[in-house]
Amino acid sequence: MTTQWKFLGKYILQGKIHCQTGLHIGGNTEGFEIGGMDNPVVVNPLNDQPYIPGSSLKGKLRHLLEWNLGKIEKKNPDKENETYGPHFCGKCEACRIFGPANNEADVREMAGPTRLSVRDSFLTSKSVTELPQWLGEGIFTEAKTENAIDRVTAVANPRPIERVPAGAEFDFTVIFDVYREEDRALLKHLFTAMAMLEDSALGGGGSRGHGVIAFKELKAEWRSVEYYRNGTSAKPVSVIEKKAMKQIVSDFKVEDWKV
Ligand SMILES: [Zn+2]
């Protein structure tokens, strides 16, 4: 039997990602100039400003939700050094929200269309103004020198890492598509992953204190299928406004999202 998927509308979630500590999302070192930073951050080539790729944020949220749901397991538990493999059951909330990460037709059919799209997050206009005031004209990042201690010789090997400084903010947008009434309840799992991210880290060096972020100034609206067909107005979902992520999770009631 084939499941019937019918597009009902989209939730548009927006807010700010506030960097509590320096953020390092690695960029491309290929072709990097000699004498340049060997650990650069990813930048928008149009304006040289750092950004958070949607794929980085989406990947981290998926990973955290898989841990939360107990979906991360070793494929071969006997192999000591094996890394955790990608997960794709097609049945769980992570697969439905983030996509099944698998091309097998039956797994894709079970999971249905990927519900979540994560846009690239760019610096807020305030940070575009403020960062060069702190760092120097045209500069949006800082170099942090870290000492990697050789565990055998105990010799320090200092290496600079480029970071977006603490205090910087990015505008973020995620879009959550609804294809069945039950999909709305999946939002709670997305918020759980976002709450977990605030106690985890984004980008590299999380275990050394980099990448601590907070979601701020959240707002949401519902754009029904009629919004796209007839230009009907979008409807705000005010329940998440002025709330911290963990509060949004603990207060979540699916009725509040049926606006
Ligand atoms: Zn799954």
C-alpha cells in the first residue's frame, strides 16, 4: 500500500543564533594563500563574511536527535575502533524530520518527504557593523592560538584557529513542511534537538569550549497550502515567542500549532 502524502503547509521558524563562545565551522583550505590561516572558517565568497551552512546546522541537529532517540549504534559492536555509522531506519522521528539518508525506495517511502529545510545563517546586520568595530575594518573573525600538546613528548605545538568571536549573532531560518496532520507533533523533536544543541556545540573544537550557541528571539508562522494557492495570510504561532528553547520543549502542545 502506498502512503498518501498531501502538502498541507509550512512552518517558518526564525530567530537568532547567538555565539556564547568562539565558533569555528571549518572552511576550505584548498588554494589558501601561503602564510594564511591553516584552520579557516567557512566564508561567503561574495562578501568574505563567515556564515553557518544549513548543512552544518541540520547535520548537528540530526545527530543530537538520533542520540536522544537511541538511534545511534555501532554496526559491528565487536569492532572496537569502528565509528558510529549513519542511521537510516525510515521509521523514526529523525528519519521523518531530516530525511532517511538512504536511497532504498521502501525506506524513503516509509519516511516520506523530508520535512525540514535549514537555510544558511548569515551574520545579523548588527554583527556586520559591530564585529569590525571590535576587530578592525573588514575583519569578522579572530585567530585563537591553541596549544596541542603532544601526548608522548609533552611538547606544545601551537596552532592558530580562526573563529567567529563570542557575541556574534546570525539570523537563522528553518522550514518545516507538513504532509500529514501527525507531522505537527514532530516539531517537538526538532525543538528537543535545538535544546540539546545549546548544551552541546556547533562546529569544531566543541570539547575545548568552542561553538557554544543559544537560540534567541524565536518566532514562527504557519503558511497553509492556501497561502501559496490564493495568497491567504500567514498565521503567527505566538506560543514560542519570548521563550528559551528548553521552555518551548516543556510547554509543547500540538494544539498550539494548529493556528
Ligand atoms: Zn530512523
